[in-house]
Amino acid sequence: MNNPIIQNYIQQILPQYPPLTPKKPQGQGQAPVNIALSKYWGKRDCTLNLPTNSSLSISLPGLGTQTQLSWQPQATELKVSLNHQALESDAPFAIRLAQFLAYFKPAEQGHFAVHTLNTVPTAAGLASSASGYAALVLALDDLFNWQLPAQQLSLLARLGSGSAARSLFPGFALWHKGQNANGLDSFAEPIPTIWPEFCIGLLEINLSEKPTSSTAGMQQTVNHCPLYAAWPQKAEQDLAQIAQAIETQNFSDLGATAENNALTMHATMIATQPPILYWQAESVSAMHKIWALRKAGTEVYFTMDAGPNLKLLFLKQDWPKIQAEFPNAKLIEPFKPQA
Ligand code: PMV
């Protein structure tokens, strides 16, 4: 059953909705994953996925999702393939997609077919849901020929996964938490700064499915962590500092603030009852190595999301030293033109 609150929200974005009519046989969308430098943790409204605090991210070109979407009037169920494999209709990913796509069905009879290719491991703390919902909304926009501006696409992507609001843009993006109960002011927009030396290193500790989804994790933290009350204000302060550091290209300030922001978010999870700890022993040894490198003069910082993997933050000139210490780290250059 579709929720009338969500239906009404979509209607504000798509004035002609419903009905919807496909304008071509197939819609296509492609979007990058993003890593938050100042994190989103906690919802003020679970139905519309409205966050407690604003957040700021960097998109990773070349890592993300490509989605093809078609409407099949004769189909008796939603067909979903993920990385060329057909999914059972009771697979968690297929269930989430079915719930989201139910709002965009052109008719009662018939179903969508969705083909999704992820160039990141699904649910490994690398935010494939962010690129996934952003790519899906772009594919819907293409199929129905809405030609929506990016801000409106961001409003729709947010319904699928909060962080998806930020995956519509390359480079740095800022997701405004918004204030209105109707959710129409909670969208992301790009920060148009180019910082060619700014690099991310992906340190994959464990790529298996995470035990607690971010949605469940944040709700538990909001409801059962005595430290959570301090988080929203701290997150807004960090965001302002990181935005300033981006503007002035002050890498030390950006790195130190982003690392502390991630550790503060994880501190709220750890202090939740029962505790939520995404870290593994290897995550902690990597942190110690990073702090030792920093003490020895190499400017490297880290951030972490709802998983055990670390994302290193550094400038290109330091890559040889970082690679020597972390031979398995994958170098991502967010501002390098893509081949
Ligand atoms: O968008 P979600 O519901 O998967 O939540 C993302 C939460 C974090 O990745 C931990 C933080 C963030 O801002 O991306």
C-alpha cells in the first residue's frame, strides 16, 4: 500500500502526477557513489527520509551504479537484476526497489524491469544505495521524460536513501537538512570547487554485507544513545568548517575536521544500547597506522561510514608514502577528468 504522505510529496515535485506515461521503451541512469566528509546520522522524519543535520560529501567518479529501467505492461511481477544476476522477489534489495517503484507505476497492471550494474560491492559501507537510488531516479526521469532539474531529482532520490540526495553531482555536494515538514527544502546541491590534488584512498577491510543497515543503525542511535543529543550541533559546526576549508583549500583543516566528525558519529553508535560497532580489528590497526604516519609528517586522515572500511583523505603528492604503508589501498582522484 502506497503511503499518501509520500504520494503527496511526489505530487509537489511532479505536478502532473499521477498518472505517468513512459515516453520511450527504456530509461537509463548513471550516478557515482559519494563519501560524506561531514556525516548524516539520524532522521527527523522516517517517512520522508528527512535528516536531523545537513551533510557534505565528495563523489567518486568511476565508482557507482548504471541502471536501465523499462515498463512491462504484461509482467506479473517486478524483475530485478543486479550485476547480471536475476534476484528473487524476496531478496532485500528487490523488496526495497519494489517499495520505491510502486510510487511510479504507470498502471495497476504491469511491472517494471530493472537492470542494475554496480561498480562497488553492494552494502559494504561504500554507499552503493546512494548511487543506486540516484541512478534509478535518473532512469525514471529518462523513461518518463520529466527533464527535472538536479535539485528536484535530489528530492526524489532522498526518498530511496538519504545519502542518494548527494549522488546526483560530481565533486563536492552539500545536502541541506531543510526545515519544512513537507521535505521540499531538503535537497543537495553541488559545491563548485575543483581541487585537483584532493585524493581518496579506499581501504577495503571487509566487503561482506553489514550486519546493521544504516537506517536501523541511525534509528537505534537516535532512540537509545545518551550522547546523541550533542550530535546535530557538532555536525553543523563541522560542516561549516569543512565548507570553509574547501573554499580556502586548507587540507589540514578539512582532514582533521572530517576525521573527527566520523569518529564522533561512531562514538554515538558505540554509546548506543545495545552498542553498534561497525569496526573490525583491522579497522583499528589501520587507524593507528594513519596516526603514526601523521606523527611522522605525512598528512593523511580517514573517514568511515556504516561499515569496517576506511577511506583515506590526502593530497596527491603523498600517495607514494601512503601506498608504501597501505599497498592494497585504491587511489581515487575525484577531480581527474574521466577517460
Ligand atoms: O543514506 P543512508 O541511509 O544509507 O545513510 C548513510 C549514512 C552514512 O553513510 C553513515 C553517512 C553519510 O552521510 O553518508
